[in-house]
Amino acid sequence: MSKNLIAVFCSASKAVPEKFNKAAERVISGLCGLGYGIVSGGTFLGTMGVVSETVLKCGGYHKGVLPRFMEPLAFDGLSETVFTDTMSQRKEEMRHDTVAAIALPGGIGTLDEIIETLVLKKLGPYEGRVILLNIDGFFNPLMALLDHYVATGMMTQADRDLMECFDDEQSLIRSLSFRD
């Protein structure tokens, strides 16, 4: 199973616009259809809840990773639940043995997860792909910041290019359908 896991970083907010949750549902359905297992934050809240419900509907494998203080928020239908002591351990466990890490529109937790993953990709410990789903330009400010880093010499273009960005679910899913 480990060669077919994808980490999905997303929001647990109840205030997420419906268009982002619908996009999450389409992405997760597509990934499950390609045979990928999903690793997520594992809660029943916000987009995380949509991810959890969608994997369950698809009959796919879903590993939820939660810090112990969030145990009451765990989604009941997870294939596997892993509890960690810290948020840092959670991120590490979510990435473990994944072929890609995808950030769906989310808040500062999602930003923290995908930026740390990009750093680890740059430095070598993370070998998977680092991907943003840029629905309605949600991640445009982040992409502009990374471009600014390149323009000011704070980041190389090669390192900037480690962050893949897809503007729609179909392109993202298609890019993951050509795997080893």
C-alpha cells in the first residue's frame, strides 16, 4: 500500500466555501479511482470531513493522523487512525511513505504543512511531489511570494519549480494517473 499513498493537507474550518469542498470531493474521488490511499488530518470537520466522507463513499483506504489532543475529532470511518504527541510528529507521519503531498485551499495549518513539505523536498528527505490545488486562484499569493523569492535571489528557480500548481481538479488527477 505504501507506494500508493497521497497526503492531503486541508482545512478543518466549518467556514470553508462550498466550492472548495466540492473540489476536494472531486479530487479525492479521482484519486481513489486511480487506486491511491489517502492520508489526511483525519477529522470530521470542514474540508477534512469532506475528504473523510468521500474516501469512505469510494471504499478507499484512509489513514487519519491526529495529535492526541484532537482525538475527540477523529472521523469514525477511517481505515487506520494514528495518534501523535505533537503537530510536528503529525506532519511527519502524514508524509511518511507518500508519493505526493497535496494542499487543498486551507488556513495556516495547511500553509505550514505544505511549506514544510516543500522545504523537505528541497533538502532531500521528502521524495514525493509537492502540489497545490489552486481553485479560483486561492494559492496565487503564495505562488507570487515564491516568485518574489526567486526574483530576489532567496530561492532558486529549480527549488521554486518543486512546488507544482494545478488550477483544476482534472489536471491534478491526470498528472497523478501516470505513475510507476
